Amino acid sequence: MKQLKNALSIVLITLLISMVLQVPNLGHAQGRFSDVQPDHWAHDRINWLAGQGVLQGYPDGTFRPDNPIRRGDMAILLCRLLQTGTLTPTASSFADVSVNDYDFPFIEVVRKTQLMSDSISGNQFRPNEKLTRIEFAPIIVRTLAMKYFADKLSPMMISETVQGFIDRADIPAWSQKYLTIAVKAELMRGFPDGSFRPHEDLTRAQIAYVLYEILFPDPADDGKATHLFTDVNQTEFHAILTRKLAPSLFRFSGQSIPGGKVSMVFNDIPMKEVQVLPSGEYTVLLPICFIHVGEIKFKATYHDQAGNPRHSFDFYSSTPFDLFPNWHRAYALSYYPLQQMMVYESTLAHPMSIEVNNKTTDQEKTYDIQGNEPFRMEIELRQGRNDVDMIIMNPIDTWRLTVGMIITVD
């Protein structure tokens, strides 16, 4: 069953396609903040992020690094970090958020992503309350696509981590599985006195420090590490944890109209438009963490230089569980609207056979995939609706699974 879920997860990712501290004013994004001196412990990180256009300051040129971060501003940070658009329904989903609030369009997106759902009570988002350290634990674990691993942890594994803090009695039960993963992934740690201080507010400088750690490219360290855990049934399993955002994103790319744009909606979450290069190449990085139990819906619209929609790629399927990264955290899908060709590339840990059957075009292909070796799958699509089955076969356990999807292109 473990291999079956791994296989289904990978296939669904295959079929799928598979930044910022915000305050009301958007000035001073060049890393010159009068209150962040060179000897400040987060100076280099704040300036790097500001130089990347990630961090923004106040109208008076300050960054105010020691100010606590609001929950509403955390929602904005997540949208900018994951490069989403915004949502502006006619009515707010939360009783304490007005449609006139500057963070309202971002909070609506975060509600759909579920990234902050662990600390939302009923229809109260609490946008003006300060974000605490323990509230941040599930946010960062979900953002880096590790919720699946947190859900599988045995009580013993969780207890071993929590018992390491002298203030363990103050750590809420709902947060402990996330904290365990965050600590194991080296995303969060305690203080020198052995405490974790779960209810202490997070400051803007502390958030900047974490953002830098997950965003800054390090050729010598991809941030990935494999850990051996035990699940609720005391069965051992390997979890591929990460301290970087890049391994938690799905690369969607291809060639389209040079100089045009690509707009996308991913599980009802709008993504930022992407400019197509003069060569016709485009790339969008999609967060795996947006895939939850239920439907998988994805639509890409390809616009010409004048902004007119010319082509589209529309995918639909379903999943019975939250998706999670494959063993190598490596996956990329390309779609070429001019050729109506979809290509998927990845690397799996175990051998597998996958048969692709486009019942609309009568095209059938079988791929015998070797473990730990990159592979490439191609699916030719016809104008209009394509009903495609992918049949996954495990040569060792001899099980067989068929997953259906609807892909519509024009």
C-alpha cells in the first residue's frame, strides 16, 4: 500500500501539469533601511532579500526588524513567496476581515491553500494578531510540502522531539507533529536555555532570516535530507525533508508565442502571469503544497503579444490524499501548445511500468521506468477533450492501478 500511494502520488503529479514581508506601503525595496545597520545579525539576509525585491519597508525608509509580524502580513508573504495572484470575492470568508482591508485579497488566497488553516478558528482569521513561533511551524512545513510526513509520524517520534524542550508543556498538541518535522528539517530550533518559547511573537527580522534560508541558492547544499521515521502503525518509512523551497516546486514549462504571456489557475488559485521569452520559452514554478484531498484542476491560458488568449491547457483529475514529494523531489512537465504535446520528466526511486492510453486519439505507449534514473514521458493530445488513462504497474508487487483524467486543449 505504501508503494501504491507513492505511485499514485507520482502519477497525479505527473498528470497535474504536475514573495513577501508586506506592509501597507511598498517603498524602499533596494535594501537600504536606515534601522538595519551592518552589525545587525540579519543585515546581510535582509539586504539580499530586499535586493531581490522580496522584502519591503516603510515610507520613512525603515524596516523595523524587531516589530512582530501580523498574521495578515504573513498571508501576504506566503502569496508573494509562492508567486500567486490574488482573489477578491464580493464577501469576505472571515468575519474579522473586511473586503476593504489591504490584506483581504491575500487572505482569501491563503484560505484556499490551507497553509494557515491549523491556526484558524471558525470564521476568525485574526489578521491583526501577531504570529507566534508555534503558529509558524505548520505554515513552513506545509509550504515546503511536508504535511504528509507530519501526518504519518508515530506518537513516539513526536514525543521524542517535544521532550527535548524544557517548556514542552506549553507546546500545543495540535502543533507537535509539525514542530517535529520542522526541527528534523532544521527549519526551526530552540534557544540555548533548552526552551522553544512557542507563544513568543515572530519578528520581521526572524521571518527574513527564514526566507533567506529557504530561498538563497547554494550549489553545495540543495537542502534535502532523508530521515527514517516510524508511522502510527510503528512501520518504518523514509521522509525526504527539505530546507529549501526549490525542491517543493513543480516546474511547468514549454514553448509558446514569443513575447506573449502565460496565465494559470491551479486548484482555483490564480498564479502570477509569466512573460514568454523572445525564444518562446516559458517557465512557471508551481507549489506542490496546493494539492489536497479531492480534485486536481489546472488551467494554463496562452496569450499573444497583444494579450489575446490563443491557446489553453485544461487538466482535471482527482486524488484521495494530499500529495507529497517523490523520493528525488525532481519533476518537470512541459506543454507545447503549438504542437499540442505534453512531456513529463522525473526520477523515481523504484522500478515501475506506466502505460499511457489516450482513448481519444487511440495512442498507447508503455514506459518501463528504472529506479533512480531520469525518465521522460510524452503524450500527444488532440484539439478539444482528451480522455486519458494512465495504468501504473509495479513489477514486484504485481498490483495494477488505473487513473483517469480529462485534458482539454485548444
